[in-house]
Amino acid sequence: MQKFLITAGLVILIIGLLWPLISKLGLGRLPGDILVRREGFTFYFPLATSIIVSVVITLIIWWFRR
């Protein structure tokens, strides 16, 4: 459990440091992300982005468990 928490912390730190680079890739504005704009109301749900992030995290965890 300790190894997992340390690894997760390092991954979050690296993502935070690389966020300016990551945001240029278009994450958060992918086709499949839901955006509803009405007068006085905006709803945004990054569905496609969530799926991609989930797959990447799953692969990272799988790789570290090997």
C-alpha cells in the first residue's frame, strides 16, 4: 500500500508540473465531452477525457504491479 501511495503521489506531482504541456494536447476539449450552455447556466462533463485518463491510469497501475 505504501508503494502505491508514493507512486500515486509522484504521478500526481508529475502531471501537475507538466500541466501546461498537457493542456496544449487538447485534453478537456475532446469530441465526446459534453458541454451544454444555456442562458445563465453552463454544464460541462468531460466524458471522453475521463475515459482516456482512466485508461492511462489503469495501464500505469497494471505496469507497476507486474
